[in-house]
Amino acid sequence: MSVTPPSPFVPPAVPPPILRAAGDSALIVELGDGIEPALNDAVHRLDRRIADAGLPGIVETVPTYRSILVQFDPALTGADALGGALLDLAAGLGAAAAEPALRWIVPVCFGGAHGEDLDEVARRSGLTAAEVVALHCAADYRVYMLGFSPGFAYLGGLPAVLHQPRRENPRMVTPAGSVMQGGEQAAISPIAMPSGWHLLGRTPARTFDLRREPPFLLAPGDRIRFTAISAAEYDRLEALPGFVPDSETIAADRGADQGAVA
């Protein structure tokens, strides 16, 4: 009896990039119109290609879910020349397999004073607070992008049963380290800030620290696993200067994701 060997993994194709102007000193390279892991992997491969190419005049790159903003100095390069170079770098992005990722094991004290909205999220989901915590700790989250505030991590992978609208009345201040959910996303907020997301808990991990190099702990493409801790353990870890959680390198997941984002 013959056995047919498994077909090799072929990464999903990435559609042809679209180049758009963003004012007179920036270009946007759009790689697609969806939000999913393979497309996001391609965005970050392009970001690395741009960094490695050393193109003159580039001031900053800002990768997002599905595109990348490239800011440039008009005195050093022009939109036409830079745009052509960017399109060349974007060629063949879908031909590369996903790379190994860094997974952070982030401790979180859920509920109570650390997560004021946990009970309400549970009620709206038809679950107990313990079941909501268990779902969050079982999910494998993906850092799709950083934005809004320094190091604010947008996470995909929120279990579908927990998807619900954001708060009708946003808070003017939410604490640094808040672990939140809103719509179909989860997030970790590194600094105190206004937010309409639901507060589930708080982590003592310092995901943004100007005294550290680099100051951002998390990077797009990283994975997150939450683990529940007590209030006493939160206080102990929070008192440690510059506490950083454990991490591990995991194999490429071929673009799989445990939940959708929008």
C-alpha cells in the first residue's frame, strides 16, 4: 500500500501591494484589506526588509494590521523614487513561511479593584467571572500592532463568546498595566490613559519603560498567554523594579489565530 506524503505548507498569497500618498512626506504600502495573521506577518516582513535595505531619507516606519506607513524627509528622497523601491521590497512577501515567535507569559490579577468590569463582561457573555478568566488564560493572543499610546498592544485571539461592544461611558483614566477587551480585541495598556474598553484585570509587567532599551517590551508578531495571579502576588511582582514576565520561543503557527479582530 502506497502512502501519499503530506503536501508541503504553502504560505497564503499576498495580493499586489497598493501605494498611497499620506501628505507630502509619507507613503502607505497597503498589503491587503483584511485583518488576519498571514497578512500581518507580511506587513512585518516588509518592515524588516525596509530596515535592512537602508533606503536614504526614511525617518520612520509604522506597521499596522495590514499596511505600513513610511515617513520620509523630502529633502533627501522623493515619493516617486521611494515608492518604487518600496514596491520592489514588497515583491514576493507571500512566498516566505511564518517565522518562530516570542510568547510572553503575562501574569494578571483579574477582577475586583484590578478589573472593575469583569463581572459585567461575564454577565453579558452568560458566563461566570471564573469562566471568563479561564477563557482569557486559555487563549493564545497575537500582538497585531502597537499604537494609540506608547506600547499599547492590540491583541487578536479574543474568544468569540467574549466579543461585545465597548463601554457606553468611557473612563477618563484607566490604570497602567490594565488588561482589557473591546469589541473583538483584547489589549494591554502600558500607561494610565482614557479608555472605553472593559477592564478585566491588571498586570504588574512593565510593558513600556523609558529606562529600558528598548523601552517597549512587546513587539508586533509576539504572542501572549495570560496567567491568573492573586492580589498578593500582584503586589509582590509590582514592587519589583522593572518587572518583566517570562517568555519562550515558539514554532511558527502557519498564520493560525484563535480569534478574529476588527
